[in-house]
Amino acid sequence: MTLNIKVWNEYLHETRGDAVVVANYPDGIHAVVAEGLRENLGDGASVTTATLQDPEHGLSDEELDGTDVLFWWGHIAHDQVSDEVAQRVVDHVHAGMGLVVLHSGHYSKPFKKLMGTTCSLKWRNDGERELVWTVLPGHPIAEGVPHPIQIAKQEMYGEFFDIPVPDEEIFLSTFAGGEVFRSGVAYHRGLGRVFYFSPGDQEYPVYHHPDIRRVLSNAAQWAAPRGPRRALTADQHPLGWFES
Amino acid sequence: MTLNIKVWNEYLHETRGDAVVVANYPDGIHAVVAEGLRENLGDGASVTTATLQDPEHGLSDEELDGTDVLFWWGHIAHDQVSDEVAQRVVDHVHAGMGLVVLHSGHYSKPFKKLMGTTCSLKWRNDGERELVWTVLPGHPIAEGVPHPIQIAKQEMYGEFFDIPVPDEEIFLSTFAGGEVFRSGVAYHRGLGRVFYFSPGDQEYPVYHHPDIRRVLSNAAQWAAPRGPRRALTADQHPLGWFES
Amino acid sequence: MTLNIKVWNEYLHETRGDAVVVANYPDGIHAVVAEGLRENLGDGASVTTATLQDPEHGLSDEELDGTDVLFWWGHIAHDQVSDEVAQRVVDHVHAGMGLVVLHSGHYSKPFKKLMGTTCSLKWRNDGERELVWTVLPGHPIAEGVPHPIQIAKQEMYGEFFDIPVPDEEIFLSTFAGGEVFRSGVAYHRGLGRVFYFSPGDQEYPVYHHPDIRRVLSNAAQWAAPRGPRRALTADQHPLGWFES
Amino acid sequence: MTLNIKVWNEYLHETRGDAVVVANYPDGIHAVVAEGLRENLGDGASVTTATLQDPEHGLSDEELDGTDVLFWWGHIAHDQVSDEVAQRVVDHVHAGMGLVVLHSGHYSKPFKKLMGTTCSLKWRNDGERELVWTVLPGHPIAEGVPHPIQIAKQEMYGEFFDIPVPDEEIFLSTFAGGEVFRSGVAYHRGLGRVFYFSPGDQEYPVYHHPDIRRVLSNAAQWAAPRGPRRALTADQHPLGWFES
């Protein structure tokens, strides 16, 4: 059974001529993330991409119906994502679609709607060392992941990270400056599952890192739906309705 | 230190001449809930009320600033609550205000925004027996509560209840028809705390029940803020910012 | 990759001539549980059995080394399980083995050691209806399971069930008498995973029920190890030990 | 209502003439922990101490009956604590007593029995900087605690820490070497509550640190019992037993 994955990217940093960003991601962050997923999942996955610039941001109901797991990368254009599309993504998660939110996507519309919190955090961009430690080693997203993952240079994201208490806390990161961050956390929302993973930034080649790619591939498999997509609604039931 | 509690009610069922509702709550559900809180908390609490009909629904920033814990009862007029006021309530919870959401308030705007799910459920109004069982007996909201609380007649709310996995699951209800419901669940959201409690309906005198009043009084104390109210924002920090 | 499953049973009720038990489980409860697993998992699993009467209860280190997931059914002979074997099972769970504990196994030595609580509960054996409701529908153990599972006759297990707060609460049961029970709960312990599932008793043919078999098959797959078995120990580490 | 707190210490490091330890804790670690609790809780608490050397380690049933919250510090003599006393402490926690386990107490008999895991961890004693970050700021144990607490010199405790997934994760620590540790975690066990807090060691004056004292005082109040102590047992119940 093939896993249908779509990698979404606002795709703005990469098209503005910033040499560092272009060097890391000449065809866009989405291309590199997709490449990593294809590399690890092989025939098990069909990986497509979509960007902010596509009609309906490439996220029509038809497209989302055919998506098992959606990856989301956004940073400077969260408010350019239409409310309608953001709500559509949320609705599909509630109905069973998996969602993997990356790095600065913590402030994206779909993630904030799904969390119910401000999703604010502390940050500093000094290109410092990040170590990603596994604290739930039996979890499928941690399978085959070294302890810790070592990232030479990365933007610091630090606590307090205003998210709900995670259903599953898998990774904690530390930074050279001494901060800590809940960097890999998972949630159930309706019939769907959400994984947030902070490592990854336009200025650093983090999505080329084989361990990071391992995490993202594991996350895709973990977030895959466990049944048919369906909307949850409040229903009236007669006495004994379950006696079929 | 006095706990400032405000009980909010849409206050519509009670003013439409329905004899059953009027018999249970002649001055409104809010009046009865407030009475129970005053009875149990005495000088420890200052309890006020507000309704949909008040200017800004009685929930101006000034009023919320002075509220430690807000109780919320709504049913048929969720969409008459202005988006601005709903967001304001959410903002105050994020900044530290406690919120206790009652029964049909599962579909209120503030609760849905804080949960990030559809909050849908199954229901049947047959006036059947509800038993409320404690499954976290060391929790302060369960203090002094019998096991089970017995409610002679109540509307059935049943699973699947589309809420996030509770941070603290305190009560589970069963109904004569065989259904189960996670009827008392607690969440952290930002600096604030949220408790949802399903027993209570306009057609049944549940808010006069001494055990239900005990739960609501315990919940008010549990949801009280633990520090000054303050907004959480994403902040940039220089290296070593914490070294003061 | 084949999943190696071992179904353990104290195997005493079935050999004492109780006509009801023999009618349900002529070759032992373990045989019927194993049959259900084989039926659902086919070539994906190799299912063996072991009983209290076997040397070392059939649970030598060698046997456990070759076991991915162990099922445990016991009732009247918990104290006949040697402390050494009980600790060995616990050690294997810590090191990565999956464990599925059934019904009266809540009082088994391995389960109590892994939980750290008394595991006490309320009970009544009146052959009453049990309904098993799914409260985490996106969880793999709930895949393909009806809502609710209906069991015509079963022993009642009721709250308060003295277990730790579950990491994942998947099923809640109600009984005709009005009680509720957290009947399907999951835990991480070390590198291993533990699932407790209460439906199933020697006096009722519950392990022939196709929906119950579905749950147990799902649980076997969920509890499978995610990496090599290894003991966790407290280690001293020099500065920078992770910089390889 | 006075909170009865007992601080237990194996009291061996301090009596062996180690100049560093004696300088930090001339009358024993227990004396300094008790002093901090008295300082913060004043008339609200009655604080006593007990040590390994006392008859029954100072933890007779009678003593524990009169104890609301027990603090536990041990390191080199875990195996000198009698199994009987260790089980007695566990039984009292199950029945409602609060327990606060400090630093190297992660390997104490009562803590391991209550957790059901190996409680192993990584460590290095280089006297390095520890920062203790709050990740559940609305929690009562975090009240009045700076973000982060800064400890100039401390032994490193690092992940993976083999504990069950915490019911409430309140503090995360980072170390100068780059490691992370879940340093303040809380659990329900039966009717009792358990808080583990890692900062504090015989070689460093951490229990004199006002912020650490604040955490311990908050923890004592949080862990206080919410009702009378009582043993939980498996009970048979007739149909309708709850209808009094």
C-alpha cells in the first residue's frame, strides 16, 4: 500500500536571491524534504509537492483527499495562506489526514488552530549547535535515530514553547547557548495525527542531514491514517442504537 | 485571598417560558451555579454573573482582567457570541485565567478554539440515569466527591467525544443506555487551565445537586491562576539572556 | 518480517473439569487466543504457547529472547509464578519486548511490577453485557474495531482501577450494572510496550469473539519492538561523549 | 491545617569526613532540606527528619501514618534500606501519602517500585552549570520559580532517563556539556502523588539555593493528600452496590 505524501512549502525565501538559502535549497526546501522521503521510503511512498503560489495553494479538497500525510513548511507568509485553505487542512486532519509541521510552521494557521495555544517560543539565530535527544526510545518515530542527533549549525528555538502538553514527547533539543526545546512532539486531533519537528531552517542545510531525514520518514509512516477519512459530527442516537 | 469567579450564561432557555426550565432555573442557570459556588466557597470567593445580553456579553477586557475563573454555559446561541469576545476569552485563558466549561458549552466558540478539535459527541435526551465515576481519586477536583455521583435524570452525552487527549482525566460517566463519556477532563492552555464538565442541562435540576456543586467548587479552586496574567509572545533572545 | 508471539497461560481452570470452562476453551485459553492471532496475522506471525507447568514456565531467557510480544493470562495461580521468572519477563519488557496482559492478569506479578500500583479493581461475575467503546479512534490498536464492541456476557470489572494514568487510553467499557472500566490501556516501559485489555474470562467465550481477536491482533503489532533488545543501565559519560 | 513533612536521608556521605560534603551539609542534607521547607512554609508545615540509622529507618507505620509528605534522599546505601520499609513507604504512597524523591534517590527502592522501570540514566560529575527550565508554567510546583533556575555547579544527569512517561512534566534541565534531563516530573500512584526532582547533590550546595527551596516547598504542598489515607483493594460488588 503506497503512502501518499505531499510536501507543502511557502517557497519564498528560496526565490529571493539569498545566496545562503539558494545554496542549501536551490529548488526549494520542499524539494529537499521530498527527496529525503523518497530516498528512505522508496516504493512505499508517492511524494508530491505544492506551494503557496499554486491555485488554492495546491491544497484543494481533491488534492487533500488524495493525501495521507501532509508536510508543512512556512515562515514569512503565514498570513498569505487563505483562511479557507487553512481550515480545509484542519478539517482533513480531523477527518484522518496526517500532518507533519516543520520548524517555523509552529506559527502557521493550521498548526495554531489544531493546538489551541499561541505556539509562541524563544529564538535566536546564531548558527549554534543543536543536539536532539530521544526521550521515548520505543516510539516508532525514534526508530533508527542516533542519541543524540547532532546538528552543527541551527537556529535556536527555546522554551517556553506554548503548546498543549504533548500526547507523545519524543525528542528534546539542547542548544549551545544552554536552552532546551521540546523539538519532536505528537498529538492526536480527531481521527488524524500531528507531529511537530523543529530542526530545519532555510539558512542551514538541516534537511539534507540523514538523521533528520530518518525522523521525517518515520513520522510520515506514523502519521498515516488508520482508516477511511470521515467527518466527525455531533449525532443524536436513539436508545440502543448500537445494537445492530 | 479571594477568588474572583464569573459565571457566564447565554440565558435564553430560561426566558422563553419553558415550564420545565423555569421550574429548575427561575433566575437562570447562572444564578444556580453561582449560588452553589457561594455556598461552598463562602468568603473565599467573590462570584458574579454575566450573560449574552450584557454589553460585550459582560466580558470586556476590564471584566476579564478582574476574573480569576470564568464558568461558561451556552447551548442554542453559540453563534451569537461575537468572535471578538470569544477570542478575548481565549486570550485571557492563554494569559492565565481559569475556564470551566459546562455541558453544551462543548460547542462554544472559546472551547473549540482552545481544544483545536470539532468537540462533537453523541447525544440523546431521554432523562436517563447518569453515574459519574472518579478515575483520578488523588486529584483536587475529586476531593470529597462520592464514587459514583448519581444523577437520576440527565441528557446522555456519549463517546466518541472529539476532544484532545485530556491532560488529566478525572471523571467518566455511564448512562442507563450503556454509553460512556469522558465527563470531567482538564487541560493546560498557555498559563491558564481549562476544565470541562458535562453534567448539567437546562431540563434537569443537576446544578442543584450537592455533589455536582462540590465538583464545580473544587474546579474553581483548581483553575485559579498561579501567577500574574501575562501574554506569551515569541521573543528573540541574545546568547546568555538568562544570565542576569 | 515475522512477528514472534508467545501466548502464556497458567492453564489451570481448563484442566479441572469445570464444564463451562471446558466448553469454551477445551484446549486452554492460550490455544484460542493463539488461534485468533494466527487467523488475523497469517504469515506475518509465528505464534507459540507456554504454560505455568512448563519448565521455567516456558519462559527461559532463551525463549524470551526469541519472543517479540508476550501475551499473559493468569488468574488463580499468580503466586505460583516464580519471582525469578516474573522479574525476567519485566527485564525483557524493559529491554524492548512487547507485553499484552489479559483480564485477570491485572494481578499478575509482571504487570504489578511494571505498573508500580496495586492494580486493584471492583468486580462482579453476573454474566452481564459489556460494551467496549473506542476513545482514541486514530490509534492502531483500534483499527477496524466497531464502536462499541458488544459482548453479551462477561464478568464486570469496574473503577476505581488502580493503575498509573495510561500513556494511551484506547478503550472504555461499560457494564449493564452501570459501572465503567478503562479496559484497553497502553504504556511505555523502558524500550518495551505494554497493553492491558480486560475483556476475556474463563467462563465466557470472549476470546472467540472476532472483534476481540481484532483488538488482540492489532495489539500484537503495536507492541512489537522497534529496535534490538538491550538493557538500559546508568552509565557515566565523559564530556562530549556524543561527539563521535 | 498543618502539613506534616518528614525529610529522610541515608546520612552517610556527611559523616565520613569528606571536607566538601561537610562544608555544604555539616548537619546532613536532611537538615538543610528541612530548613528550606520551614523557611518557606512557616507555620503551615511541621517538618521532622529521619535517617537510615534510626530504628526501622525512622519510618515505622506509626511515623508514616503521621506523615503527609515524605522527602527522600539516598545515594550509596539504597540496598541498606530494608525491603520491608521500602514496601511500607510504597504502601503509604498508594494509600495517599505524598513522596518527593531527590536526585540520586532515582535508584532508591521505593522510587523504582513505584515507577516500574529501571530508572537508569547517564551521569558525569564535573561540577558543570545546570539550567532548570519550566515547561508547564501554570503548574503549582512552578509557582514563583525563575525561568531558568541557574545552578552554577552540579552533577550532570542526562537522558535517556528510564522512567514512565510523566503525568506532569514541569522542569527540563540542560547542562554545560549539552545534555538534557527531565528534572522535575510528577506522577499519580494510587491515591498518592510522587514528584521527582534531580537538582541537588552532596558535593554541591544546591539545597541552599533559594529557587531550589521554592520548588521543594511548592512540591510539598502539591503532594499533600486530598483525603483520608486508605488502602485500595479489589472488592466484589453486588449489582447496584452504589445505590445507597
